Amino acid sequence: MSLLTPPALSIRSYPTTGEVSVALADLFVTLSADAIQTRGRFTVGLSGGSLPKILAADLVKRGDAVEWDKLTVFFCDERLVPLDHEDSNYRLCHEELFSKVPIPEAQIHTINADLLDNADEVAEDYKDRLINVFAAMNSAKFPVFDLLLLGIGPDGHTCSLFPGHSSLENTVDWVISEENSPKPPPRRITLTLPVLNHAHNVCFVATGEGKQDMLKRVIDEKDQEIPSALVQPAHGTLYWFLDDKASAKLTSIDKSDQ
């Protein structure tokens, strides 16, 4: 398949979700090796939804291909529920990935479950955790992740950044609270757009026919009303890993040689 992409943009579509998993694991292995060689560690932000299962499906088989003890993991957003709650992104990632690979627990940065009654305090505490890691790496004004793995919702939201919400206008904070998510549970914290757009690499993963219309608005039409379309890493690479059902309506991909 030929790809029509400008610099720093890579749109990849695969026949099946299984092939998306293999390609995503390949990317993870490659970027982790590069980051560890350059900076001594691999900083990753994970999301929830279907992404952990797609990521883990092939990655857990890679064994020594990843230096797991040099990973530092944060969450791109998190629901303000106990860590063992069914809505917790941490619980989902633990079940699909963390429990199956040797990532040191101390290097997986969760929300402080003792602060759940105050969303702003959870967000401030999570910012402090980011500062502790990225200040030691001489990061810029915002943390610079090696890789952020994102999903896209039916309304085009990513992380817990929703259409029409004031969070999209925040250009200062690293982490903010969201008390009125249109998707339950309503109380969350999320990384902000400036953090997403300072990353070395951002990778959206989307599969299934239900994503077709929204992907067309985001990728082809670049609709600035849609949060996912606002993710444009200024000095990094933006990846889209899709299956062919999700990408069926895109004109940004030349499928003439498939």
C-alpha cells in the first residue's frame, strides 16, 4: 500500500486488527530501543478503551525485544475511580499488559486513589509525578514523552478532551480535571493538548466501521472542532494505525496497489 502523507505524518491501514497489533508492537519495540539508546529510558503514555488489548496482543510475545525495566509509564487520562474498579484505565492496562510483562510496578505511575474526592488535587498530584520524572530528564516547558498511544471516541474525543469543552483552550497546564465528561464516569483527569503536542511520537489506534465518518473528519477534513484533529506534535511524528474497515472512507490513503 502506498501512503500519501506529509512529513511527520504516517497513516497505516491493515486488513485485520491482528495485523494492527503486530505493526503496533513493531513500532513500540523500535521506538523503545531508540529512546533507551538516546535517553536511557522509554517514557510512554497509555490510554484505555480497546487500545490496551490491541497493543498487548502481540507485544507480550516480544520478550527480550523490549527492555521492560527501562520503561516509565503514565496514563494519558484516568477515570477517578479506585484502581481496581472496572472503569479504571490502570486496571484494564494491568489485565492486558502489565501483568504479562516485567515492568517494575514503581515505574507505572497511577493516580493517587486517596485523593479521589477532590479532582483538582488528583490532577495536581499527577502533575507532580510528571515533574519528578521529566525534570530529571531536563525536559522542556512541558513533558516530552517518547510515545503517547491514543484512541479516538465516536465524538472525536481523545484522552478526556471533549468537543466544546474549555479544556481544549488550556495552553498552560500539564494535567487538568474533568468533572462533566459526556461519557461515564463523569469525573476524570487528562493530559492537555500542549503535552500531547510536545511528544516525540503520538500514535492513534482506531479499528472498525464505526470509526469511518469521524476519521474522515479528522484526517481528511482536519475539522478543528474535533479534539483529535488538534493533536499535531510540533516536533514529533503523528501515526495513525487503522484497520481497513476504519480507513475505508479516507482519501488520504492511496489503496490502488492493495
